[in-house]
Amino acid sequence: MVPLSLLDLAPVAEGYSVADSLVMSRRMAIAAEENDYLRFWLAEHHGMAGVASSATSVVLSHLGAATSTIRLGSGGVMLPNHSPLVIAEQFGTLAELYPDRIDLGLGRAPGTDMQTARALRRNMNASVDNYPEDVLELQRLLDSGDNGVISVPGLGTKVPLWMLGSSLYSAQVAAEFGLPYSFASHFAPDQLIQALTLYRRNFKPSEQSDKPHTMAGVMAVVADTDEEAKYLFTSAQQQFLNLRRNRNVPFPKPVDSMGSIWSPSEKNMVEHMLQYAVVGSKSSVAFQLSRFVDITKVDELIVSMPIHNPEERLKSLRLMAGVRDSIA
């Protein structure tokens, strides 16, 4: 089986506080390390009632202090929201605190709505247009400096960069710069195979990577039975429905049936977006995951676990480790 990592959004679940969610992320990181997950990544989102990982580097330091071996990183930092120097300093600091354990995954989207994006005090049009140049500037700052500007901390740490995305554009940038590439198929499935093919075909070796290296994201809900897992998964289905309806609310509790909650068109939309989710018992998820790896030929998998109850989320993490080991 390919290496398995965990993507966490520090979800703020209905009935829980932000403080609770950050404590839970710590517990998840510790459990991921105990169960031999390769990486534990956090994603930058802003202004979302159900996500507490907006200050990504701060939360990563919180997790680094609680763990000792698992790699920690961003999946990802939305670079247009920041100057490359600030990110170099933040992740350079993490690299000095937790040597050889930090990854820096980069995204191009704002990770929020446009009003909140403007509140981040960046010219979004210019930032997005300059994205490739910002990536190279950040890489130089983490190496030997950039045109006389040095990042302290950051200088010489050479924190590994990953390119993240859900489009052909991100695949092209990753291939051109010779960087590993992670596709967000857990919420944007449409261009998965095309993007991976484009990336592999056009990859140019670099100092960081001499050959293409791919990762793909999947949502995973593993429980004792298929029925229980499908019940727990209704939280994720409601979350995506709320996004479509512009309802900014905490991560919802599961429900017995989605039938009275969504319309037929909404059901089709959500099921299409979540088509690569693996949901079920260990045996069911093992089959689904093996099929996904066969189709994509990815080098790594990163899973998110959209489960409302903290103890059920931890249980899913441990069961998924058993799935990985059973099909290795």
C-alpha cells in the first residue's frame, strides 16, 4: 500500500468550541504518529465557522510540541494571501523547532470568500497573477536568500515545497518547477486523472525532486459496519450542502437520512463532488481504496476524516491504519 497521511481542518463541530477543535487536532496528530501515518497536514481557510486552522503555522507548532516523528505541514498555505517572506519566516521557524519534519504545501486559491480575501490586505488579482514568481521567491528565501533579502529563520532550511491544486494550472506549475504535486480529489474530482497525467508527462527534474511524485486526497469514514460509516458520512454531505447554500455553520451532526434535507439536484451535486470518498467497514474501504490507487497510480494518499464525534474520528483513524496494513 502507498504511504498514508492525514489532512486535518481542525473542524469546529456543532456543539463544540474552537478550543475543543484544537485539542482534538492535537489528539489526532498524536494518534496518527502512533499509527504510522507519514504526514499530518493542516489547511488554511478563513472566515469559516467549521474550520479552526486559519493560523496554520501556529497550529502546526502546537502539534509539533505534542509529537516527535510524524511529518507536519500545510495542505496548504494559500500563498496569494501572504508575502513569500512571511511564509518563509513562519515555516523556517517551524523547521528550526522541528528539524526534518516540516512540509510546505502551497495553494493558489484564497481559501475563503472574496470579502474575507480583501480583508487579508492583499491585492488578490496581482497576487494570483504572480503566483509562480511568488513560489520561486519563497523557494529562494528558504535556500540562500532573494536579491539581498534574507529570511531569519528560514535561510538555509530548504523546507520541502509541495504544489497543491484541483486544476491543470497547478499541475503545470508543479511540473515546470520539479516539485511534488498533490491533487484535491477529496472535493474537486473532475480533473484528477488529466492533471496527474499532465504533471507526469511534463515534469522537469529539480534540486528537490529528480522524478515526479504524486499524492491525491480522499475523504475517509471507516467504522465497524458499512451502515454506521454511511450514517457518520452524512455530516460531510450536509457540510457540502451548506457550502452550496452559503450557510456558514459549524460542522454538523450526522442524521439518519438525507432524503428530506436535500433536493435531487443538490444530491447529485454533493455525490459528484464526493465521488472519491471511501466510506464503510474496513473491508469495504480496503476495496475502494485499492481501486482508487489502481486508477490513479499515486505515490501517496492523504485522507481527511469528516466525522462529527471526536471519538469516532479517532476510531476511524485507527481503523484506516488497519486498512493500509491489510492491503500493503
